[in-house]
Amino acid sequence: MEIKHSAWILVVDDDVQNLKVASRILGDYGVKVSCLASGSDAIKFLAFNKPDLILLDVHMPGMDGFETLEVIKGKPEISKIPVIFLTADEDAETETRGFRAGAKDFIRKPFIPDVLTLRTWHTIELDRLQADLSKEVEKATQDLMTEKDRVRRLMMQLVQTMSGAIDAKDSVTNGHSCRVAEYAMEIAKRAGFDEAAQQNIYMMGLLHDIGKIGIRDDIIQSNNKLTDEEYRIIQGHPGIGANILKNVTEFPELATGARWHHERYDGKGYPDGLAGADIPVEARIIAVADAYDAMSSTRRYRPNLTQAEVRRRVEEASGTQFDPKFAGIMLQMIDEDTEYTMSEHNI
């Protein structure tokens, strides 16, 4: 048999003759062999050395093979070194116990040269193959994560671009979508949402008004109070937005904020009249953030409201227009914002 790669094998056996025979057989194939006569010596040796394979005698004075293997498996730095038991026993109980303990194979004594060589080398090759496979899987996983990150960054850039296009329809409310997204993400963070969920809500917030792309500019930019017909048209933007975003099949939740950010906790909102927990949680968060920004920003028909007035209205609408949990978080954010920095001029 031809050995194609070098290897280092530790042989542990209290019988000096067995050590000599194993060393000679394996050495003839160019394998580096280290020999030790006890389990305790093997543990000391392995503290500073990491062979490719351990041939371990089952029956030894002091630490026997099973005890030695238990110590090896308990040390992370050497636990993955494959171990083959050496034994003259032929009972099934010894083999069963050995395999359960983590041994890769058994080799009978006295040694048959070809059996010793083939079984040791096959075990080493299998271990190397598994290690290489693990590295390939790890690399492929890392490459996949890198690609997912790239795709997510690209998606975020596209979302931000679309958000800018929405806000560009009305110079007075420019930046509204970005501020809503920021407020919504902060509410989600304080509510205990994980980072991925926070990022999702941020993107939903950026696109919550995308349906306004389908509303006539003269209505969006009107300086006058809307007529009933114009107001009815404006109320169509959640449905338009949902229809646009439903085509993003890789992120179907993206349409959630667009469709339901005007629903009310008491069921008196639009377009579907949902109430309470029937309203998706992301939409309940965006609803608070959206209303806060509308009140704290300048509109064509009024200047931005004072912080005290905004706070009063949020508190008053808690449990009717807004989910009380998220309204409460918004009130905490307002109370912490002593300089009224959460406004159109600062986000």
C-alpha cells in the first residue's frame, strides 16, 4: 500500500513489544510514530502535541483506555483527534462501550500489518476529509452570509431611493418617511424587538407612504382644506402602496406598514377597519411614529405643534387611535427629548 500523505500517529500501550511492532509497521510506510506506555503519559504529551491519530490500548495499569479517552474527549483542544482502540478482546461489550465512548475503530492484537496500516490510514483520511468538508461548509456559509449582506444593503439603498421619491412629491413634508422610519425603529428597539426586526420596521417605515406616488400632485400639494372627494382619494394611498409592494416576494412583510399605518386601535381607521391586535404590530408602531411626525412637523395648513401639545395629543389618543403600549413608549421618548430635537429639523 502506498501512503500519499504524511501523518503522525501516537501509539499508547503498556506492552513495549506492541509499541515496537506498531512503530515498525507504520514506520515502513513513512508514518511518524510516537510511543508512550501509559494513559497518564499520553495526556501529558497531548497537552503540547496534536498527532493525526491515537492508537490507544484498552487494558493498561493506572488509567485504562476508556479513562484516557474520557479525558481526551473532555479537552476541546484535542477532543477531535480520532482514536482507535487496541485490544486482544473479542467480546461485543468492549466494542460497544468503546464506540459509545467515541472511538473510531478497533484493531486486534497481535497486529496484522495490512490491517493495522489500512485501518489507521483510512481513519486519518476520513478525518481529514471531514475537516476539509467542514471548512468548505464554513466558507460556503460565510460566502452566503456575505452575499445576503450585499443583497440587504442593495435593498436598503433601493428602499431609501424610493423613500426619497415619495417625499419629493411634496417639498413641505420632505424627510417625513425617513423620520417615521427612525422613530418606528426606536420604538421597536425599546419594545424589545431584535435587531433584524428593528431593521425590517425601519424599511417598512421608509415605504409606508409609497402609495402617495399614485395620488395626483395637486391633491398632495394642496394648500387648501381637502374636499370630501379629495380626502377619499388620499385615503386610497394605503391600498395603492400595498399593491406596489406585494410584488416584493422576497420580503412580503414590506407591504404591512404601507397598507395598515392608518388603522386605529379602536377599529375606526382605514382601509380595512382593523382593531387592536388584528392590526399587525409593525403597523401599530408605524402609526404612532407617523402621527408624531405629522404633528411635530410643519404642514401647508399649519406650523408644527409645540412639544407639549404633541404630547397631550399622543396621550389622549392612547387606546383609541394608538396601541397604548407603543403610545406609552412614544411618550417616554418625548419626555426624554427635553430640547424637542425629535422634529423635522433634526432627524
